[in-house]
Amino acid sequence: MPGLTDVAREAGAHPIRCPHCGTHFKIHKVLEMMFIAILKMVRGGEKVSVRNFGTFSLRHLPGRTMQNPFNEHKPVKFGDRKVLTFRQSVATKAFMNRDPNERGPLTKKGSKDESE
């Protein structure tokens, strides 16, 4: 399973050079910091929307009681919990469902239809 370094390398951004000071840094650290910031904001109750990608939000699941089939069906209680949810954008859904051999941008701007 690819990690952040593999994703950065695939995007052609590993390593990256700062345009201001000229130092090199690894983009996977920047991506990691962004994901941590998104998670902190969502945990704080905010919805985080990444344009043309999707929206991250928090969902509260109430506690429930279930039966343990391996222990004489004794009830087992599960407490309330929070779950991270993601809803993909229309552009992401279109990108995921198009032909894998088709090349072009994720958004409509600059697509083949517009340039011809």
C-alpha cells in the first residue's frame, strides 16, 4: 500500500525546493502536517472542505448493546463514538468513474472539450 512519500513521488513533488529560501524539504512532511490539521479541525466540530476533492466531517454514533456469540450470548455494551466521514466532490466522483486511459485534469477547466 503506497504511503505519503509514494504519493508525493507520483505527483513529481519529492523533494521540493522552497521558492523563498531555496532549501529542500520533503513534501510528505507537509502533507502529513496538513492531514493532522484537517483531523484537528474536524475533531473540533468543523467541516473541512477541500475544493474539487471532498468534505471531511465528524459523525457521532450512539452506544449500543450487542450479544457475544462466543460467551453464552451475554450482552456487551459499546459506548458512544465519533467517526470521520468523507464525502467526495462531483469532480472527484467523475474522475474516479472515467476511463483509466483518459488523460487530463481533474476539473473541467482546461479539459480537451474546452480547448478544441
